[in-house]
Amino acid sequence: MRTIEDFGYQGEAPSHPALLDWLAITFMEDGWSMKRLHKRIVMSATYQQSSHITPQLLDRDPKNVLLGRGPRFRVEAEVIRDSLLTASGLLSPKLGGPSVFPPQPASVTSEGAYGKFDWNISNGPDRYRRGLYTFMKRTAPYAMTNAFDAPSGESCVAQREVSNSPLQALILLNDSVVMEAAVALGRKITGATGDDAARIAALVLHCLARSPTAQELSTMSAFITRQRQRFANKEIDPLTLVGKTDGNVAEIATWTTLARAVMNTDEFVTKE
């Protein structure tokens, strides 16, 4: 809907008024439960459609008013971080409690309006809580989610803007959360049984919830071979990538590079 925030006379009329009425009635009948409403929506066949579109459907419904396909969009900022932590096995399942302070550059809160604010980074499981629990400072929002268009909290928004900037690519490549997630997944895959092909399949499943295609498997196998050789030749010090850790540091670093690459794919941050 083009005017999702405008319910006045200048707003666009709803495309499916009968559906809205039915959802409103079932919402009341379910005791005003938002959880049940969300569950009903996300488990519907309409919500779970693929974003794949045929030429015939595009010609008939170019703006998808009839909901003949699923929308394709980059997931929200908080979900990107949660996805990284989930794929790597780092996400803390803890519920409730005070806000937490995940890693971010110190200058984010030490500069700007209204004076310095000390961002004391949380330790242990609190370092990897869901984005929902991240402390919010209006004048200096958490840098990673701010770069991916999360609202600042200064005003309510009905729909988030979606931008595409070089900073987003740099964050997905170099942010401390991304690196810690990649190292954790690289360590997990290194300890898995099977040959390189089996480990690649496991890594892709962790990140993309599917098996790799034959072309992807070939490309990633060649990538692993090249990275393994680079670490063996001391072209790159594996300790600078994964730090001190138990096990074969070079092998962990090799799989960390692949985990980092897959986490930087468009598919990883896109709902299709």
C-alpha cells in the first residue's frame, strides 16, 4: 500500500477490505492477541509464496495488488544481525531483562549531540542477545542497525525506508558482529564430519536454509582450496582472522573466509 501511514481521505483505499475485516474480527475473537494474529498471517499460503514471477503474472498484476506472489525485500536491520547470530550458533535464547550493549565503535556514542555516553560492551551471552534488547540512544542509535535503516526512535514510523549504500556492504564485510559470527561458524564447520563438499553443504544450510547447487559447490570448493593454500603459504596470518583458539587455526580460518563470503550474499539478507 502506497500510503500505509495515511488513513485520511487522501490515503489510498485498501486493496482487500474484506480481508481486513476478517482479520479484525478474528483478532477480537482471539482475545486481541498480536501473537496469534502474526502467526495466522505468516502461516498463510499467501504470506509463504515465492517472489518468483512469470511474464504473464507481471503483465496482469505488475504492482502485486492481487497478492499473486510474495514480495522480495531486504530484511529489517535487527533481523540481519539476528540472522548472523543464528547461523553461527551464537544467538542467546534468553528472554527479558535489561537492555544490552553489543560491540560497536566507541566513537558512535562518544561524539555527537548531548554529550558523551559510555557504551560498556556486554560480556557473555548478553553480547549475543536479539536485536530487540539492544540499548537505544536516540541521538546515537546502534550503528549497525542505523546503517540498515532502522528507525532512530525519535518518531513513530509506519513503514521503514530502504536504502542501498556502500556503508552497508562494508558493515557486512567488516563489522565485529559479522566477524565473530563468521569465526564461530567457521569453527563449527571445521569440527563437522565429512569431506569439503559435505562441510560446504552444511555451511550453506546454516546460512541459506538450502543445499548448494552444483555450480555453487564447485565454486566454493575452488575458493576453499585457494584460501587453504594462502594460509599454508603464510600469505595471511590466520591468527589475525580468528585469534587464538583451540584446534587447527589455519583450517578454522579457511572455513571462516567462506562463512564470511556466504553471509555477504544478497540471498542471506533478502526475503524471497
